Amino acid sequence: MKPSGKSAITSKRLGVLIGGSGLIGGALTHFYKKTSQDTEVLAPSSKKLSLRVLDDIKQYCRNYHPTFIINAALAPIDSSPQMAFETNYLGSINLAKVALKLDIPYIHISTAATLPPGENLTEEDHLPLTGDLANYPKSKLMTELTLKHLGDTQGLDYTIIRLALVYGKHDHKIQGVHRLLFSIANQSLPLMPTKTGVVHSYTNNKKLPPFIHYIIDRREEFSGQTYHFVDPEPVELAQLIFSIKSQLGIKTPKNIFVPYVLARMGKAWIRWIVKMMTRTGIEARIPAELMFIENFYKSQTLSSKNLKDSSYKNPDPGVTVFTELPAMIEYYLTRWKNLNLLSNPCDEQKSHQNRTSEFQHSPTTLLDYLHNINFTISKDDKNLNRRSSSIIDS
């Protein structure tokens, strides 16, 4: 027998999370399951709730009476126009319509793909909405504009959270930062597909759930707002590549930067090959990352001033992609080896005593890593120190 209401499931405040199997959704699910004492979230799969069917969403919410909705779902960046439009746009707006009808908060996870290249971009910035835009940023930008329209004209209680390049554990799709890590670990990146000085903003997936939990309780301040949720300091792409390479202890990619002109030619060549393969009946797609090859050569940093000026304070300001890199490498290499995804697995990571490349190219990152590794005092160390002090005093 199916439960017909909130009281049949839990006495806690109940929310609905869409996209719970993804990197962000998984972090949210884990947070509410392990950390939150007063709130529980339901994360229905697409089989139980289709974003493209408004009646499905209405019926689901009638059954469970949620007090908020979080949408972390998205179609793959290389999706067809129909899937991108129906999932990223129509599905998001269907959720917003139900949230509006129920008069509950709607938290929408968006992306920096809606922004142009540039530095210190604000929440008011966005790409021009034209037919030339790729399906993914076009559908996400349309969603942002419609949510603002519903907020202005019908009083929708929404918050848009734009994320930059997301990093963290439990990414089962291997995309974004983790695709870069995979390419380097697999030694399929012989040269540097960027140029010096190109910087980007990054988002830690574990930092986001506490922020969402915080703003749900403070709608008067955060309703109708857009926030860039990114680490305070941007990161140079070349520096990140050097750090990954150094910690893996491998020789590639070589310290040779591929000019943007050659990168564009390579993209055009791959596009032609895929087109020819498709004509012969072989299913093939352009690697999703090649759609955004320009981003490897153009900086994009997001201003977090709006977030800093809010009442929310980042509990872990020192956590960055560099401090998380050792744990990420250990986690993903183990996972990818178990799945037989690495053709050239790196069985031995480079020890911290032998980091010449990182010492040459990114000494501040090396220093942060050494501080975390060498100067973290465990409970046993503290007890030993106390015993040693007692012996000396006596």
C-alpha cells in the first residue's frame, strides 16, 4: 500500500529532490540522510516521477506534501535539442509551477555555462539568448529567465544557484573536472590543451548542501535571488593539470601548450569523422568536452560577492580543489581500476618527497599539500606529546 501523505512517511520536514543520483544530488541526499536532524528528502527516480509530465509531479506532491523542492537534474551537455529542452527547461518549469501552486520554496541548481567568458562575472551577467547557443546552455539560460519572470509576475519563491566547475567524490558519469583527471590518469592527454593564465572558478560539491539547508529556512533574505556558489579563489587550469600530473607521478601531458588554432582544427576534424561514421550507421558522438574547447583557452571566473554579503558564512573556506585533490585521486583511481576503465593505470602515486614538477610550477599548491600531510597532529600524537612532556618535567 502506498503512503498517501507526509505523516505516513516521517514526522520531519519533507522535501523533494530531483536528480538525486548525480554528483550534486548525491551530496544533497547524503547530507540530509546523515547530517540533518529536522529534514528529510525524497529523491524519486525518473521512473517514479517524469519531469516532462506535469501531472506526474502534481500527483507525487499530492501524495507526499513536500515543504520545498530542489532541482539538481539536468540532461547531459551533449543531449539532443528535444531532450535538453524537455528536461532542462520544461521539466524545471513544471517543478516551479507545482512549487508556486503549493506556495513552497523552489531551489534551482544552474550552471556557469549560462555565462560568457570573463572575470569577476556577476549574477546579472549572462549570455545572449540566441539560436547559436549550444543546447545545454540555451536550455539552462531559458530556465533562469523564466524563473525570474515567474517570480516577478506570479510571486514564485525561488532561488537560483549557479555552480562553476564542480569537483568532489562520487561522480559516476566522469565529466567536467573529473574528465580532466581521467584523461591525465589514462595518459590520453599528451599535450596541454590550454594556455598560461587561463583561470576558472570551481565549486565543491560537499559545500553546497549546508548552504541550501540554510537558505530554505531564511526565505525572506534569499527568495528571488541568484547566487554564484564558488570557491573564493579561481584556479589556473595549467596549474591544476601540473598538480594532477605531479601527484600521479606520470610524464604526460608534456609541458607543451597546444595553440587554440590547432585545437579548433582538431575539433573540426573529429566532428567530420563522427559525421562520416554516423552516415555509415555507426553510432558516434563528439566528446562532450570538445563542445566547450573554447573554455580551455578563455578565463571565466564568477564573483561570489553576493554570497559573501549574505548572512551565510562558509564553514570550510580553506577547502579547495587542490586540498581535495589527493583524496579525489585515491578515490577515482581505485574506482576506475575496479571498473577496468584505465588502460594505463597509475599503480603508484608519487610520494610527497618527489614532487619536482609541482615544486617548479605550483609551489603554493605543494606547500598547502605538505602542510595538510605533515602537520596534521592525530590524537595519538597528542597523547604521545603529553607523555613526553611528563617524562621531561619529572
